[in-house]
Amino acid sequence: MAQDRFSLNPSIIPSSAIPMAVPPGCLSVIVTYLEMTTPPTHAPLPRPAGDVALVRSNPPTASFYRYLYDTVGEPWLWHERRRMPMPELGVIVTDSRVEVWVLYVHGTPAGYAEIDRREADTDLAYFGLIPDFIGLGLGPWLLDTAIRLAWQGGTKRLLVNTCTFDHPKALPLYQSMGFVPIRHVTREILDPRVQGWLPRTAGPHIPIIE
């Protein structure tokens, strides 16, 4: 999931979605929700050069999924599933309606996309690259391919969300693929680094308020 700078202009974002002052140990985050109501009409992006493969883990073990989630998400303060008990996480990721597509580069996991079909609308629940593979041109192809996979199977509407903790190119990338922002929400959360859920070195672009 990844992760933003569509309309972070106070004249465009509703007043309810402006970053707010927070007490020590907390963070303010703007979450942008986006939708796509029709499948992409542009030609598929070409597969990156080299030994690149996208393989569905069918199903992944909870421990392998946790490795992907933790490694992809640590720079962006992903923490919800890091805190989730393994049995509970396993129920989600082994559900036949949840698809975990793993990107491999020369046999090494490089990122993943998670497509969740458990609700009426299909959700691109998580998407991202392992830090070693950021900046190699893999992200657009992975996202484009994940979107096309998500539209298979009778999808009527595809959802995704990103936030101001995520990579600054995440939101523009989603929009370039056809997603349209539908709302912004500001939330106050406990800083997962202060709580000990993530190392204090995680998310160095996000100051710790103490």
C-alpha cells in the first residue's frame, strides 16, 4: 500500500483534510482515496528488461507475507499488519478472494501488489517495492499489470488509497494510471516508531514529535 502529492494545496483540499498540530508521540496524516470506474484503455506497459516476473503466491504463508509487508512498508510507516497476530493475518492472506502478486527480479522478491475482492468493490489494498528496487523503473509496470489483473473477474469499481507518509510519486503515479481522487481525510495516529511497532529509523522523511 504502500503511498502523494495530488492536491496538497490548501485551496483545493477541504479544510477537514489539512495537516493538524498533534501532541507528542502522534502524527497527522492525510489519506487520499481514489477510484477507477472503467478498465484502462491504454496499451499495457512493456515488461522491464531482464529477468522480471510477476507471480501469484497462491496462497502465501503468513510469514512470507509479513516479510513482504515489513520490507516494502517500513520506509513508509506501514504498521497495521506488522502488529496483527500471525493467525489473524493468515486468515486474510490465504482467503481465496485475496490475491498477492509478487514481483521477482532475477529470482529475488522485489515488491508486491495485493488485490482484495472480499467486498463489492475491488481494492488494490497494498502496492510497493522493496527499497533496493526503487528507482529502477519497475513501479509503473507493476502497477499497470496489477490494475489489469484487478479488472479481471467482474470488477465494477477499483479502489486504492495513499497517504502523505508514502513515496511522493505514489499519488501522481496512481492518477497517471487512471485513478481519480474522491476524498481526502486527515487522521491523527500514534507514531508507530514511538510505540515500538517500527524501528525509530523507519520513515526518516517523517519527523518524530516528542
